[in-house]
Amino acid sequence: MPGVAFVAHCMLNQNSKTIGGARCPGIYSPLVKVLRESGWRIEQMPCPELTFTGLNRFWAVKEQYDTSAFRRHSRKIASAVVGAIEVHVREGRDVVLVGIEGSPTMGVCITSSDPTRAGLPEWADGHDELIPGEGIFFEELRSEMKARGIAEPRVIGIEHQLPGHDKRVENRRLQTFFSK
Amino acid sequence: MTLRDERSYRVALVADRYLNPAKGKLDAVPILLEAGWGAIQLPSDDYPSAVAGPLLEQVAEQVEEFHRRGYDAVVIGRREGLDEALEAAGVPHLDQIEPATARALQSFLSKRPTPAAKVSRRRTTTSRR
């Protein structure tokens, strides 16, 4: 039965992306279309990067965000989001989380890592930084849910910023995930 | 990473009832998609204030960044506590519409000026060539 999908901020607002990362003008329709067709309610999570390093931020890897200040910032946002999740869980609704694969903060199964990245940005065009793992905000979200005794929801990551992204493959993944 | 950016520099704060509309009610999503606007969802009216308050604070902080950087920002619908949250974040009054019809919303969005951020980005890109 369809429930409530808590989606990464940029799924409804690509203007929040790091410059160079917006794949469409505003709403990312491939996800929203599947959610609507499957009868899921949409809930947008805040973007932790946008309110910490702003719109003119550089592309960054997980290590660059892994500071106590950013963790604190993420925990504050996670607390706000989990407060809303709790409302739906108490009503017996199915809750799922939708993150962004490759993101240092919103990654679900793939995040970005490079312990040496620092200083003047002049790294080469490539994707060596992608590694298996969760982004920082998702780690804090999971921690907050555990602290409140909320069972871990199912999660899925949108792959639109990964190299070799295939829209048809992603559409099938989304349809399968949201039909359960 | 290949840089290709399709952002619109336009952001609408959207009341939940227009993003998750009841059957037969006005749905803002297809209109925003067609017009190329991003959406920032306002908390559901069903949420208690203890839940909505922190979410509104996050909405306001995000809008402050968009506004400061010259993105266009408007409000579609209403949400109790939004004005106070925006004021606390230092965001000036935003143009707002309580659309009765899809056409009214389309018309409102189509009359918006070109966002300042889009103009300055275009200038920067041109001057680099």
C-alpha cells in the first residue's frame, strides 16, 4: 500500500544543486511521476548542504563535510525530518527515504570520498571519488530514527548524477521499489 | 564531472495541499514542471506546531540563501507561521498567490521577471568566452 516518501530536497528543486549539477530546471519528473502514479505522498527533506555552504559551494567529497559543525547542522535537520516521519509512522503509514547516489551528504549506497582533496579546486574531470557508502545526512537521519525507536525505513537512491546513468533502468528500479 | 546545469533560478514555496492535492483539487506540480520552477514544500497543515516549526525554520533558511543570491522566489498558497519564519531569517516580503485555478497560477508564474541570478550568470559565462 502506498505510503509517504521522504525525498531529497533537490528532487523537487534542482536549483539547490551545486552549480553544474542541475539536471532539469526545477522538479525532477522521473521520480515524481512514479510517486504520483503509485499513489505515494511526497515529503521534501531540507538540503543540508544548501544551508551550510550555500548555493555557490564547490563540489565536495564526504571528508570535506565531515566536521563537527556540519554533523551538528545535519543532526538539527535530521531531528526536524524525523519529527515528521514519526507522525506518519504513528499513523501506521509506510515511510521510505529517497536519497541521491554519489552525494557526500545524501548518498544511500554510494557516496563520494577522497581523503586528500583540499585547497584550490583543480581536480580532473572524473569520478574516482565514488565509493560504496552513505552520505553524512543519511547517517545522522538513521541515528536520529534509532534514538527515537523508529524502525529503519526502506531506502532508495536516485542515480541521476552518476556516470552512465540510464533513465530507463532507473525508471524500472523506481517502479519496482514503489510498487511494493 | 561534466558541468551542464539546467537550473531555472526560480523557486516556489508551495503549500502542501498543492503538492499532495486531494482528488480533484488544484495540483501545482504539472504547472511548475511546465513552467520550469523548483518547489520548496511547506509543512502539512496536519502537523502539530512542534513538528512544523523546525521544518518552517529550514524552509526560511533555504529561501534566504536563494533570495540573497538573486533567485526568484514566490509563495503558492499559505502556511501558518511562514511569515514569521521568513522574517526571522531576514527574508523580505515575497509575492504570493492563492490560486483558484490552474490558469491563474500559470498566469502568475509567466509574469515573473527574469531572476537577477540568471542574468548575472549569463553575463559571467559570456565574458569568459
